[in-house]
Amino acid sequence: MPEDDHLSEEEVNADPILKGLARDGLSLTRENYIIRSYGEIPDDWAAELEAELPDKLQDWSKVEE
């Protein structure tokens, strides 16, 4: 799974969620991004939600069909 060492400073600064995670000292992971965005990981995670994640955090194997 992609983590913060794969995201450039420019990518982090361009995304308010990533920037907030970094400011708060949290790992820039897919799970933290989703929890920060939605409060928890939704049970019915779908393709349209996955597509909203930064490209480097997307994991299409987690999408329910």
C-alpha cells in the first residue's frame, strides 16, 4: 500500500486532506485519508469514492463490485 514516502511535498501541499494529516503528524496512508475525509471507512466503499482519493493512495482491490 502506498505511504507518505511516495508522495511529494508538492502533492501533499496541493491536497488539503494530505496537508492536514502531515500537519497533525499522521502517516499519509489511504486509511488515514479516508478516515479524515469520512470519519470512518464506509462499509459500502464504491468506485466513485475510490476515484476521489489521490492517485497514489488508490487501491482498486478494495472496491466492492
